[in-house]
Amino acid sequence: MGWNQLRFENDSPLTANIEPGHVYFVHSYYVKTDDPNVRIAVSDYGVEVPAVVGKNNVFGMQFHPEKSSRQGMQLLRNFTQLINEQK
């Protein structure tokens, strides 16, 4: 729990215009996946935690973007833009 660094693994419109930085994690559980293509960003907590995942039009974040400063707000703006483009 707490602030931890994101490391981007795969390009995604969700992470456009986001500089690497710290985001705020609260939960101790995380997604396990064998598919490296769905891992958009990861964070290290002694194990590699998929912090942002996505496939097609489904996305998930392990941390709280609304509490994660500029990086989190940009993620939310990008997500909103993706939704608006789908209309």
C-alpha cells in the first residue's frame, strides 16, 4: 500500500501523454496473467504487479487514479476520451 512507481510495458491510448511517476495503491490483491500483451503498466512490490491492464475496450487499474496526482488525472482524461470516441 502507498505510493509506487509505474513502469510502462505496452503502448495504450490510456497512457498517452503520461510521464512515468508514482501512483497511489491501496489494495494488496492484484491480477495474475500469463498474457504479457494485456499488461500496460506494472509496479514492483517484491513481485511484479500489473498496475494497468487492458484488452480491446476493457481496462483496469490496480491503484486509485483519482488519488494519484497528475498521472492519475491524465489516465482518467484518457479513459474519458476513449469512451467519447466510442460513441
